[in-house]
Amino acid sequence: MDTAQNSLSSNILSDSESETEAEGDPDLQAQEYLDHVRSSASTQKCSLSSEMVNKLQLSSLEFLPNDVKSQMNELKKSPIGMNEGLLFLPWEVILEIFSYLDARFVQNVLPLVCRTLRDIIKDKVTWRIRTQKRVGLGYPVVHGEDFNWPAACVDVEEHLSFWTNNKKRDHFSLNSGHFASVDSILLLQEGRVCISGSRDRNVNVWDLSRLGQPDEKVLVKTLGDPPNGTHKGWVWSLASRENCLCSGSWDSSIKLWDMANDGAQFGYIRGKAAVLCLVYLPDVLVAGSYDKKVAVYDPRAAQTLVKSMKVHSSAVLSVVADDRYIISGSEDRTLVVVDRRKNHVFQRLQLDSYQLTMSYQKSHLWAGDNQGLIHVFENKAGSFQHFQTFDIGHGSQVTGLHCSLGSLYTSSTDKTIKVHIPTNPPQTLCTLEHNNVVNGVSVDGGVLAAASGAMSVEIWRLNV
């Protein structure tokens, strides 16, 4: 895997220097894209790993690395007045007792009991020990000194609880809202609202608080003008920020919707090619398109286009961004990092496959490719380096990926969704099988939503 530095002048074309607007039928162009980018689905069956919890449990502290043992000893030497009762017990025994209590309860309640417990519970070593006892030393795959061990422990334990117990989740299929494949999905408002985009050219809004009622009760509305559809081409991408939603389509447009105002349209951006991926940041909207470009827009401005950058030699399939970097993956099998502050291509990684979906957490980047593999890239002082590649059992393209501190979700055209712990290598908790290709996933507030090629929206609600 080669890395090269490239200047803005040699790799980024201004909008005025770019090709003329693409012409032709957007549906035909979209179908041609599918034919050569997305291969036919294959099915691979797996079942719930019923013994996963037992496999993840470790029985002692002997597995811990020396640096953690040293920190444990230092904490034990601290003058915290362990004279009687529970606090007179060895530190390891106290941690073992705490391990039977809910992690949120331990973090929020026990520090109020006394200074001794507060000191123990506030120490990050306490949470590193607890977490790694459950999932092993392969967790996390990448972390820095500021890694949030308390939050990670809560995320890991709740994730394990939900996905190793069938009784803690409910499944719903919303089949009546679309009449073509659903290709994009997005959860809003902590999982209370679901947005779906389809090849029927519509964007639907679903009220998930009504799950269990007939589909027509769950479906709130279709955005835009219902007789004409939301867009004039397939809806391929969705993104949001606070109450603002944007949808990107094969009709080369981005539409903006105010979800706090009943989904009223408040903006329209006309591009020059199909919009395949979107990221909505506090200050800008970033779009990757079929014409090999990454465009940056300011939806608040009269002239929305800030800059258009031709940084790839083929269609831009995925994009992530923050206040410092824009990272794009393309069919040309490259990963390009643009430094927003310096306005130039900071890094270009040549890969063996193209990345269809990405999840970015500043210190590291997870990406799913067209071969069913997951790749992890580490951000070292602003330089992204390939860290590891994992085969997580998908038989074909990874179409969706969501990674948090303690969870990893992937979807594929092999008709499955896989739920993992993000360890090295990822530990698969269960596989959710479907009757058609799965085109993407979204996770928020104890809800998992999936876009289905069977014209449905699939919902799993976790019973918190």
C-alpha cells in the first residue's frame, strides 16, 4: 500500500475547469453504475453465537499487561482509608464485586458513596480492566491516551447484553412505504424518526414510536411534492445535522429539508453529476459525486458552492469529514485525505479495493470494501496509515458500516447484517439474515435500521 503527498494544484480542479454537466437519463446512468460497481449478491448463512458471552469472559486479572498492573498497584497504595467493611477488601476483589453491577450505575451512583469509591471509579485503569476482562486484550483496535474507557465499558456491556439475548430486541418490517429498492437509511432524534431514500425517487419519514401499528400509521409523510416525488432520480444518499436533513440523488441535486418545520424544503443545490455520498458538518455540506469530484457547499450562502475538487479518477463512493479533514473513497481504489485548513490533498492511499462505506472517529477510520472486507486506518499525527484488514464473514460487498466505542455493525449484498464487538479481530455476536440485499444501516438511540433491496425498511428496536 503506497502513500504519496500531492499538491492542490496538481490534483484539484476548480469548478470552472471541470467537465461540462453530464447529460442523459439519470435512471440509465444509475443502472450502469450498479452493473459495474455493485456485483450480484451471494448468500452466506450464519447463526446467533449463543456461547459468545462465555467466550468473552475472562476469569482473572493475570492477563493484564504490566503497565496496567503497575497502575493498579499505585492506586492500591493511595491513602484512601480502607479500614473496615467492603473497603478493607483487596482492590481486585472490590473490582470483581463491582463487575456484577451495571456499568452506568457504578459510574453514576457509587462515586457519591465515599471518596474511596470515587477514586477507584474515576481511575481509567478500573474501566480498562473491566472492559478487557469481558472482550480481551484485542480491544480496542486503535486508541490513544485520551481513549474514553468509562464510556467504552458502558457501550461494550450494553451492546453485549442486547445482542446476545434475543428477548432484548424486537424486529419490524416496514413494507408499504416504497415501491422500489431502498438504498439509503438514516435515523434521527435518537432513533425516534427514520428517513429512507429509494429508487422510487422518494424520501419517506417514519415515526418509530408507532412501531407495531399498520405501516400507514408509522409512515408520517413523503418529502416534497407527492405527485412528482421527492427527486427526479434515484435517492442514493442522506445526511443530517440537528434538525436539517439533506438528500442526494441521481438527478444531480441535493435538497435540504427542515425537520423541525414538518419537513419543509428550505434549500436546493444543483450539481453536475449524481450525488453518491454526503456529510453534513456544522459549517459545510460535503458531497461526493459520480463525476469524480468532492464538492463543499455552504447551504446558508446565496452562492452555495465553496469549492469543487477533482481528487479521483473515478466515481466518489464514500466520504467522511470533520473540521480538519475530508476523506473520500473512490472506485479508482484510492483513499484521498484533503486538509481543509490548508486546502490541499494531504495524502493519497492506493488500495487493492474500493471503499463503499466508512465510519470515522478522528483517531481511526473503519471502511468496508467491495470484496466484503473491513479495513482500519490509524490517524497518526495527521497521517493516515493502514493498520489492519479483517475478514468478518461477509460473502460480498460491505454496503453499510457503523462503528462506535463498543459496537460495530456491517451490512452486505450477501443479504446479511452482522453485529460485532470492534476488537482485533472483530468478534461477531450475531448475524441477522434477510431475504434480499441490504444496502445500508443506521444506528442511533437503541435502534438499528436497514435499507432493503426488497423495498422495505427493517427496524430492530433494543429493549433498554
